[in-house]
Amino acid sequence: MGIIIWLIVGGVIGWIASMIMKTDGQQGIILNVIVGIVGAFLGGWLAGMFGIAGGSIGSGISIPSILISLVGAIILLAIVNLFRRGRPR
């Protein structure tokens, strides 16, 4: 059940990250949400690897885990935008 909640949270974080990066109209909401979910998981995984609190899925939903996921989603959206547009926005 926890993974389903994290997918939903990742989707919302992907949408928020696309609004922050101003890519919501350029790439489409579906791509932004998918990239956001992947970025959120990667951000959480990397934070867990470095021992940052709140970085793993097993740590539950908390403010630090949401912020880590948001940063991961923003970074991955910037990378995708870099390859799709030639420069980050």
C-alpha cells in the first residue's frame, strides 16, 4: 500500500515541479508527472544512499521526504528539458 501512496505523492510532486520549472505547458502533464515520479524516487534513493534522513520509501511520508522528492523531480525535469529544448528554463 505504501508504494501506491508514494506513486500518488510522486505524481503530485511531479506536477508541482513542472509548475516550478514552467514546463507544464511545454511537455504535457503526463510526461511531467511520469518524470516527477521517477525523479522523486531517484531523489529519495540518492538521499537514502547518502544517509539523509527521510530519503527512503520505508521512512514514510514526512516534510523532509517530500522536499527530497521535490528536489529530485525538479532536477530530473531540468535534465529532460535540457535534452528536449537544448537548455534548462
